[in-house]
Amino acid sequence: MTKKQACFVWIGVFALAYPVAHAQSPQQIVQQVVNTEHTADKNDRSRWIYLEEIRKPQQQLLQWVATTPEGEVERVLEKNSQRLPESQQSDLVQKFLQDAGARRKQVAQANHDNRQIDDLLQLLPVAFRWTQTGETAALSRLHFEPAPNFHPPTREARVFSSMTGDLIVDNRQHRIRAMSGHLLHPVVFGGGILGKLKSGSFSLEQEQVAPGLWELTSFHLHFDGNAFLFKSISLQEDDNRSGFEREPSTISLDQAARAVMSRPEVQGTKPAFASRTSTQAIADSRLQSAR
């Protein structure tokens, strides 16, 4: 065999071996994403200021939020479509700074929610069967269905594992770009005595807001029933976050208060906040682009 022939043989070997060595099953892709998200959340000490719009059945808020190690300082600009005078905005901020009990409660609730989210995240590789339905250089699209042999350990896991939907993964950083799902069937607790979810859907999006740092930019929850599983969110909630600006990781409450009060007065972007419809359309377009 000549050197030229040997060269082409080895090229052929590598060409055949490369996809075998590097190809991942859908389940492995999801597991890698879960591991990356868990590690990133554990190590992330970044602090941010961002604009948040929240819509619930009984309350709508537009506010600047500054995250600190001691809690989130919120400057409410609008409440239930009514603009708050700047003096009232400032009074509410100062009231929070002076209420140690409220701050402890907020931090405890945030820690509880983060643990619950991480618990549900860990279920992704085991609670569902995954199929890859699209791929580009930047994104992968995966579809999930309940795994028939999975036994949910909690009520939250039972609801979550009764869903089907789609996941978009950032291939370069192995992060969740978007995810959406809906209940396949009603979920009943205690024969209906403890509650029942008749139907439900969710969607969320994450974006890279600084090199290597990702933040949740929108989530939408719509469940019809009488089971109140999550303490800090209602069964109907839309949340959009934008305008992320990084602050020092050691930012104090007083510094955060000054920072939010220095931000401009803005109007709610209600056309872009059209409940789950616009967000679902955005998610669908990204799912299509990953095909």
C-alpha cells in the first residue's frame, strides 16, 4: 500500500469512526443538559437588574428588579395597569429594606422554588422518552413523552411526568433554550378529594445575557383545576423579563435600591405580553428553525 493509499484509508476510518464516537442518543443529550444546568445554577453568583412584567388573574405588575445576596429589591412601576407615583414606588422599596421578616420569607421561598425546579430538572432523563426531531449547528429539537415505567416520587413529579412537549437545546453550551409542554390527561390526587388538574400547559425561554451566563426571560403557566401545588405561583401566570444589566456580585440592598430607583420610567409592553400566544409563536418558530 502506498503512502497515498494509506492516507485515504485512514481518512475513511476516521470519517466512519467520528460519528460513532461523538454521536449522542436523545437521552444522553438531555442528561448532559441537565448536568450543565445544575452545575451552572450551583456556581452562578451573578447579580442582575432587569425589567419584569407579571400577569396573574388578580394582579398585574410592571417592575424593575435588582437581585442581591439578601433578596430581590423590586420597584413597582405599574400595578393592575395603574401607574404608581414615584414617591409611592420609593416608599415600597424602603419598606422592603426595613422589613427583615419579609426579606427572610422571600429568600426562603426562592430557595424552596429553586430546589423544586432542580428536582424536576433531574427528572427529565428518567421521567420521559426522548426523540430528536430536528438539528442545526446551533440548536437541537427534542420531543418528550411520558416514560411508561416511571413512578413519580412527589405530586409535582406526577404532574410533570404526565406531560408531553418539546425542548430546544443550545448545542454549543448545552443549555435549555426553550421548552414547552401540556398535560396528556387530567391528574387526580386522593381520588379527587385532595384536588384535580383537568388540563395544563407551560412554556419557558432562556437567553444568554452575558458570556456563559443564562437567565430565564419568560415563562408561562396555565393550569385548570383546584390543586395548588406550587406555593409561589398561581395556576395562571405569565412572566416576561428583559433588559438585563449585570451588577456586582456583592451588591447590597441599599445599592440595589438606588439602582432600581435610577432606572427610567417605562410603559408596559402589553402587545408583546399577549399571554402564552406570542411566546408560543416564538417558541414554535425556534422549533421550526431547528429542523
